[in-house]
Amino acid sequence: MKHPLLRICLLVVLASVGACSSGPQLQPQTADYPEPVFTPKEILPPDHANLTEVYDPWENMNKHIYNFNYEFDKAVYLPVVRGYRAVVPSFARTGLSNFFRNLVDVTSIFNSILQLAPTKTFQNTGRVLINSTFGIFGLIDVASKMDIPRPVEDFGQTLGHWGVGQGPYLVLPFLGPSNLRDSAGLLPDFYVAGAASDAVFPSEVTLGAFVLYPINSRANNPFRYYQNGSAFEYEMVRWLYSTKRKLDINE
């Protein structure tokens, strides 16, 4: 694909679904017997993690986007994933997963360099060189069998490494949980992965690979909406995502 902006738009629309939830709706109140309303702070034990500490000024909008993502997942994503699993053999799905992981390793090289992290740069460069040659363009993960570490670095982490805060929590259509900083970091990562693919493969192969990428990613993601039994799923996923990103940057 010779137009990076078109590739980026395609990826933003098709990238894998994340997960966050608004929880069940409250029952309507009556004049005589109003339904009690309990917050997470009132119900959860004193030593629990504070699920409300994440900065989320756009919570109402985020929950509406979450509901859209849930409906899309149910109506489109999961049926497509079931068809993908039925048609594509297991060994081929594994090869595709390895291929996409190899492209992610390319973006990790880019971000490790920007973070001035030589160890991570050498590790990711070694992985890409080995898997792209002996692993047949990344279809076989030879580097992992050689116990070469795989640090995963993205541009959101790079911004965080240089002191940029997470900013407001943000749920992206189709993509799921994020924040303002990580959302801005998506475009450089997509561009680097697309440029690396274009440098090696014809544009038709690149386009086909990036169409399959979100399907393959969703097939490998065990999360299912509304199946954890929590009344505060949205708050829980928001806290887990934000906490994980802090740990990613502090590694």
C-alpha cells in the first residue's frame, strides 16, 4: 500500500477490540421504596485497590463508546473470529500470530532507540533478524526458542519514558481502553509497522496482513464482555489498563 495515511485509517478502524464496561443498569426508583444506590467505595473492602482513582473526565462518553464496542464485538467481531478459526488451520493461525509479533518487534526497535535503551534495542533487533531469516519472515518464532527476551515497547511508552503523563482515560471505538497519550502514540507505531512491511512485501500482501491482524488479535484475546460477574467492570478494566501502563513505563 503506497499511501501510509490510508493504511493508518484502515488500522484504526480494524484494530483489535479492547475491553471495558459500564455495568448493569439500575432499576427505576419508586416514590415509596427507592432503590438503594451503592458506589464501589461503599461496597468493596477497605484494603481493595481504588478503582476510582483513574482520571476519567470523559466517563459518560467513554461508557457510550464501550457499549458500541460491545455491540460491535457481539454482532461482527466474534462471528468473524469463529469463521476464522473454522477456516484457518491451527498451524496457520500460529504462523500469522508469529508474523504479526515480528512486526511489533520492529516497532519495539524504533521505540527502544528513542528511549535510549541499548539492551532492549539489541534484543529486539536480534529477534527480528533471526525470525525474519531463519523464521521465514517471522512465521516461525525461532528467537523465543533461543530464549532471546522480547521487550515490547510502543510510542505511548516512549512518551511516558520522557515524562509525558497518561492524560485522561479514553475508550477508543473498536480499539477499547486507552488514554490520551497512548492514543497519540498509535499513529507512529502503525506507520513504522506499515513501512517495514512495505519495504519487504508487495502492497497487496501488506493490505491483506493488516486486514487479518485485528481478526487474529481478537481470536487470541480470551476476554468476553459481561462475563466476569462484576457490577463495576468498567471501573475495573479502567484501573487495570492504567496500572499496567504505569508498570510498562517503569520497567
